[in-house]
Amino acid sequence: MGEPESILLVQGFTKDALEPILEQAGLSVVRARNGKQAVEQVQKRVPAIIVVDVMSLRIGRQRLRQKLRRLAGELPIIWITEMSDGMEESGPADFYLTRPFLPEELITQIRSLTELRAGDLVFHVLERTVYRGGRAVRLTPKQARLLETFMRHPGEVLSRRFLMKHVWNTDYLGDTRTLDVHIRWVRQAIEENPSRPVLLRTVRGVGYRFEVPPASGEEALEAPSALEEIGPPPAMVEGLLPES
């Protein structure tokens, strides 16, 4: 459960390999050499962020973007290019880095896109750790994906169907006990009183809404006394969908 979330690097064979740069910065990297491998990796497990070296691939950027967006939704994608054309066709979760660039620029952009803030709540996606009020909680992969989905849609009512699709990649709604249990665990991680939630609100008959908490200075980044974990190991909870 302590393993960090990975970065999916989509890069063909090139002398300007980015994998060593990312690994030297302490980041966990999964490599895909082409568009087909990239799609297969996302189908196996949605990464924290995707980095695509466009010029090293044979597949066109827009075609690859369509394939990845169908699987990864609003996940941030950094497109490394040698020109700025085509940016007008991008979405709000598409980001660009034009060559030449310093390694530090890429690392800084990755870290900024994977640190989510809402009021005094801070969520480090790569470490799957959420901070609030001097408390730090490490989440399981599915708990983290669920919280990330809410934090990327603040104030929006997200249906149960939407959440099951984006977090568990399934359209099956016959039994959403898995979602209910994970909602409870996420509330334990972020709410002052999980039995009376004010951040992750239930919208009866529809789904849930994430309310942005009020800011309170730098309280969320105080050094925690211990790193907590929420919920028992998934294998101990009968009937739940798997974590990975």
C-alpha cells in the first residue's frame, strides 16, 4: 500500500530519453514505447499523470489523445512537442512543454499537476497522501482515485454511474457497495467528523458532491505526528471490487 503512484511515460526510441530524468527525481515510471502500449498500460491501471513525447511516436497526437481520454478521462497529460501547433484542439487537462527545456521544468510541471489543493485540504496524488489540519493519511489506489476525481470536479454533482466508470472502469450498477465503502473511507480521511460530512456531501438519489473547504493558512502542511491509513486491506472486505 505504500508504493507511490506511477507516471506513464509514452516515448519511442530516442536519444533524448526522459525515463532517467524522472527516476533521478525519485518518481516511479511506467514506460510505453508506442500508442498501443500506452493504451494497454492505462487499461491495466490508470496512472497519476501521463507524459507523451509526441515527436518520438508514429501515431498522431490527436488520435492518441482520443484513445487516452476515453480511458483516463480528465487525467493530466503533458504533451512534449517541438512546435506549438494543434494546441487549440486541446482540453483543460492537456498541458504542453516545448523543446528545448530543462529537466527541472518537466519535474516542476509534473509535481504541480499532481498536487491538488482545496482550501486547507492538500492531496499529493503521486504519494497518495492527503493532508489536513496537521494530519496525514495515505490512501489505497482506489481511495486515491476516488478523491482525485472529486477534487478535479469541485462543486459538481457526480453520479454513481460516473464514479463507477471513472474509478472502477465499469458500467455495472447492480451492486455499488464497493462505492459506498470507499466513500466512507475517503470521508474518514478528509472529514473532521465523518458521520456528519461537510466536504463530501451526499446528493440523495443522484450521487455525491465535493465542497471546497475554507482555507486556513498553511495548517494543512504541518508535520503530522504519524502517517495514517484508512480502511482494512481490500482482501479482508468480502464482496468488494479489487483495488488495482
